[in-house]
Amino acid sequence: MASQTATFGAGCFWCLEAAMNQLNGVTQALSGYMGGAEKDANYNRVCAGDTGHAEVVQVEFDDEVIDFEQLCLIFFSLHDPTQLNRQGNDVGTQYRSVIFYHTEQQHNLALRLISELAAQQVFNGDIVTEVSQVSRFFIAEAYHQQYFIQHPEQGYCQFIVAPKMAKFRQRYQAFLKP
């Protein structure tokens, strides 16, 4: 096994974490915070918008099963990378679209994919996804981990996460864990 790490921000971390944990080759996807100047992060402070951190999902994966490029393409399909500092009703820099690269190879690949998606005009608008070097990862509070699985009846989960997960499962069936 060739274990690697990838870190993505795509709005609320509940959707992205729920999807990434279903992928074959992903050993763990954790919700957390990254990218701000503050030396600490927690949900209340990050949501207040004063830390500079984004809600992210850190993904541990076996690149012999699923590679970084596949994860990036799934990341782009799970949110709107043309919305600056927001996803739907979630507004603020903490909800920005961002790829935090762990290696120069990931950096180059993320930039190439963005360029290709833009050239192919996959999205209606300019891709505003930030590509930044990884910084300290702050794991989110325990109640945020596997939130969708634990709280499917919660309003946001019913109306936002569940429909995304249904489309995701249908589109990426070949990539899902057995």
C-alpha cells in the first residue's frame, strides 16, 4: 500500500467527508480546519470567519487503488468551484473551494486539472479554487466526524447532503467500497 494524504475544502465539510469515506482506497477522511493564520481552530471560531481557516476534509488514501487525480475530479464534481467564498447558503472564506497540496506533484496536478477544466468549460464561470500549500490540520470536533451517517434526519443533511450523496453514489458507483 502506498499511503498518501490529500486535503480539500468544498464548502461545508459534511458533504465532502461523507463522499470521500465511501471511496474504495480511502482509508480515512476526517473533517477539520486549515489555511488560516490563527494557531488554533474550532467550529465556533472558524464559523465566525475570523481565523482565516477553511472547513476541509483530510483524506488518507492508497494511491494504488485511487489516485490524487481521481480524488480531485470527484472533489470538483461535489461542489461549485466557481463560487468565491461560498457554497449555496454557506457564505464566508471558511467555505472557500481549496486544494491544499502535500507534494509538488499534487500542486502541479491540481493546477493542470484546473486549467483543463477551464479550457473545456466544464463549469459555467471561472474556477476560483485556491491551490495552497498544506499547513497545520486541526481536526474538527468529534461530533462533526461522520456527521451525515450519524444524523441523516437533520435538516441540512436531508435537504443538502442526502441529494448530493444520491447523485454521487450513482455517478461513482465503480469507485465505492463494497
